Amino acid sequence: MQEQRRERRSEEGHRRAGIIAYARFYRQVTLISVSLLLTACSHNPKNSEKSVLATNQMKRICWSSDGKGRLHVGRNSYLFSYESLLAKEKKRWSLGLDIPVHGEEILTLDYPQIAAGKYRVKGELYRRLKRELSGGSAKGRSLSNFIRHLSLMIEASSNGQLPVGFKVESSSEKQFRLSARTSSNQWIRLQFSDIGPYGYRKQLFVLREKDFRGQIAEPLKLYFFLSECSSSSTASMK
């Protein structure tokens, strides 16, 4: 009788050991499967293709051009002709607007310093934006955030890279749109479309913000309609 009990206990012990071993094996298999799944997702060919396409589209953005445009800032709106110049050796981008009645106004960005948080902006156009983007210090910060993220975009695209902190909203052969959050209720959106022989012929830079009611406003919008793109980065802004 005692021998039968010992045999029964031995069988139960073996059974328990088998169950525990199986449970451990199953858990290990599950962890490996999850790990492989996460790895597969991170190396999704579609994500890689989208990233490659977006990087190629960055090279199609023309920062030295001339054409027509429209500016909305605060409650005011202006039509203008313009000339822009990217001086790579100086790491500087200049934008000159010829606004009827007001004359020529220039904005100059030393983009690496601005992207790094060292604020170096010059020109009459900057003073106009600061003045007409009314709303005190909060709007002043909005303009600073807008210019800083625009500088990040210029620096990254001039090196054929995607800017850090930007999200690709849409990416196709015809249109390219990115955005970056500048604060909890504010973001910048950059859109490039109408591809031509030298790159995108339409550019749109927008500062968007959401108020306490959840309504979205666009206090600053810059439209550019390119007539010509210059490959030269050594000319001086007139």
C-alpha cells in the first residue's frame, strides 16, 4: 500500500514538473514571437519606402527662387512678388518681399543658430510679422517658434534630410506635407505641391493654433508660387 502511494506521488510529481516545464517553454515561445513581431513592424517595407520617398522629396524643395505670393498675418493680407536665396556657405536664408505701396521688405535667417536656439533674425519683414501678429508675449513666442521650426526645415532639407521633430502627414509624387508641434496647442505645417522640372512650384507655410474652445485658427500663412528656381547659392540678395 505504501509502495503504491509512493508511486502515485512520484507520478504526480513528474506530472507537475512536466506542466511547469511546458508553461516555461510556452512563455519563452510567446516572448520570442512578440519580439519578432515588433521587429517586423519596425522594419516594415512600407515604412522604409515612405521614409525614402520623403527624403527624396526634401531634395525637391527650392529655397532659392522667385515668383509671386500671398501673406496672411493677424488680420491683414498682402500680395507680393518675391526673391529668396539660400547661401549654403554662409548657412543663411534670405527672403525679400516686394509689397505694393510698402516696398521691399527682407527677412534674413541664420538658420543653424536659430535651429540651435540662438535667435538671429534680421529685416523689415520680421518686424512687420512681429508687429502684426498681435497678442503680446504669447504671439511673440508663436513667431519665434514658427521661425525656429522653419530654420530646422531649411537646414535639414539643404542637407537632404528629414527635419528632427517633424511628422510626415502625406507623401506622394505630387504633394509633400509635414508638421511639427511647437507647443501644446500650436503647430507649424509646411506643404509642397505641383511638382515641376526644378521641384515644387507651390509652397505653403502655416502657423496653426487651437483655442480653449477647440477651434483652429491660422494667424500666419505664407504662400509662394515659384516662377523660377535658381541653383546658385552665391548671389547676393538685392
